[in-house]
Amino acid sequence: MSFSSLGLSAEICNTLSNLGFTTPTDIQQQAIPQVLQGKDVLASAQTGTGKTAAFGLPIIQTLLDANSAIVFDDEEQSLKKQRGAAVKALILTPTRELAQQVYDNLESYNQGLKIVVVYGGTSMNVQTKNLHSGADIVIATPGRLLDHLFVGNLHLQQTQTLVLDEADRMMDMGFMPDLQRILRRMNQEKQTLFFSATFTKRIREVAYKLLNDAVEIQITPENSTADTVEQMVYPVNKSRKRELLSFLIGSRNWQQVLVFTKTKQTSDVLAKELKLDGIEAASINGDKSQGARQKALDDFKSGKIRALIATDVAARGLDIHQLPHVVNYELPFQAEDYVHRIGRTGRAGQKGQAISLMCPQEQYLLDAIETLLDTRLPQQWLPGYEPTFEEEETQPKRRSRSSEKRKLKAKLNIHASRGKRR
């Protein structure tokens, strides 16, 4: 099957051919015709299977067919002046990195449309200038989009298509308030597209309340991982995780490894410790400025650093060509995040390796992941790093400051009473 058979123009097909894309993926084959027909879509497919093109290409085609222009009557011109520039298609993403990735991909397919990306950590003024006179497609994170809506830089009353990329994360409890504020500012008569690698039962129920007679597309078994990714779990005590990670990077000569932690603090500390071990590393998390995050990512892609330590902010937005290794330094709290983490490797048919360092206290997190995937992940004890399950019991417990103060006060009272008796 060719891209032209899906209803895409010769110009778009030629652009795809020049980019090296000749045959559409499964998700593209099934989604593109449905999107072109204007239907609402709920689509699930593994990471690295071309979901961005699956919704981006038909949106570009639809806007080109409409001559990429909006004709305003007098009333609409007044509305535009009052409330900002019109947006024809809106794509929402949960992270800055994913917004930038989607923008880069759509620009590579572009045929003269105006595409603008807006997200936090960068200048509002520059984005305001880019939004001047409207945009065919806006790619945004919810918080920064609301900033532009509140100051009147754009309006969504004429938006024809709404896309939620990584829709499961976009509809979780953290994003729902912002999403609801955005939806209240949109026309009800619009096409809505939800794309993600995972959908929980709760998220699916919420999604169908926002969709109208949607077409559901599921390319692979729900919440599955790619066959191209080799998965392995190494049990190890928490206190020796950093040591084992350095050993793996050094002894196996890994030149590029993406490492996931649960917290921002751990990502920063781990990057510093790896540097002390002689491994060039950098961290990327929500506390970093956008410039620092982009520099770390660029250095990682170019090979200046071997290890990029990231929180789950990166699991939804990093697209690194032929990334060979992903390590879960800590297992995620949400099992679905495991799927997105290891989906950074083994993309587009390439081979990849995903390793998880699991301490005994994380067994329940592994159980949740295996339940989600409906499979047992292989485990291996590495010689010299075998876990000792008595580690927690043998370590001294940390006493709280209030406890220490009470004990000190008690000692002082004892000494004082002895002094009085003397």
C-alpha cells in the first residue's frame, strides 16, 4: 500500500518519498483515511510506529484542500480583533519535548501552512509574534496555551480539529482541569482525535465522553511493548544501583543510554555521581530551564554525553534515532509509564534493549507492570550484585529531628535534676 492510496496528494507523497518514507505503517494505513473523512478517532499503537504522521498528514491535507485560508465576514473580523488570531487545528501534548518533536515532524511534511509551537520555558513575546494573524496548526502544552488564550493572543472558536497526543497522560487528573478550560473555549462542532500507546479503562471511559461516534483503532494488543525491544530485570539492592549502572555502561561499552528515575532530585544526583565514575552524563527534568533541557538533549544526540538521566517528563517526548539502551534506574509508580519509557528504544523496526534495576522494595511495582503487560519479564542476578533482602533491616533507622530533640531535652533534665540533688 502507498501513501497516495490513502488519499494524500502527490505533493505530500513526493515530500514523504524525499524523506525516505514509501510505505505507510499499520497505524497510518488505518488512521489517515478515517481522519480525512472527518471522523473522531481513538487510536492506540506502540511508540515509534508513526502516530504523529497518522494524524499530522491528514490534517495538513485537509487544510491544504481548504486552501489554508479562512474567509471572515464582518462579525468574524470583529471577533478576531477582540480575541486574537484564529487557529484551524490544535494539537495538545503533555510535555515541551513532545510538542517540539511534533512540530519538527509536521514541518518536515509541510506544504506552505503556518505551523506554530507554544510551550513553557520560552519567550511569550516570540510566540505572540508567531501567532500574529493566526495559524493553520498550533502545537501546544496546555498551560502555555491557556496563557495565550487569557491574554487574547489567539482564539479557538473556529478550530476544526483537536488532537490529544499521548492522550492517556493528557486526560489524567493533573491535566484534566486545564483541558476542560480549553474545551470550554472551543466550538462543539469539531473533529477530535486521541492518540496514545496506552489507554487505561478509566481514561477510555473519559475519552468516549469527549468523542462523537468515534472510530477505535488498535494496532497491537492493548498496553503492549514492541517485539524489537529486549527486556531484562536485574535485581539489586538500592544502595548498589548506581554502582551497577556504572558497571553496565563501562563493561558493555554503552555509548548512548537513556536512564529513567522517579524524581528530579534523583536524576540530578545520579548524573553527578556518574560523572565522578568517569561517565559523561547530564540530567533532564521539570526543574531545568528549556534551554538547559534542550542542550542536554542535543549533547546526548550528538554523542557528547553517554548517559542522559531523565524523569518521566522525557518518556513522552524523546525521539532519538536508533537509541540502543534504556535503563529504568527506578521502576515507575504508574505501570503505563513503563511502556512509554522503554518505547524510546526499538523504534521504527530497530533493535533496542530495556533494562530495569529493581531493588526488593520495588517488587510490587514490577508486579503491576507484569499485570499490565500480561507477561513475566525475565530476571537475571548479576554475579557480584546479588541482592541481600536483609538490607533494610541491617541499616540503622534514621531518627527524626523532633525525636532527637526530645531525647536531648530528657538528658538535660536528668543532668539538671542531678545538679539540684547535689
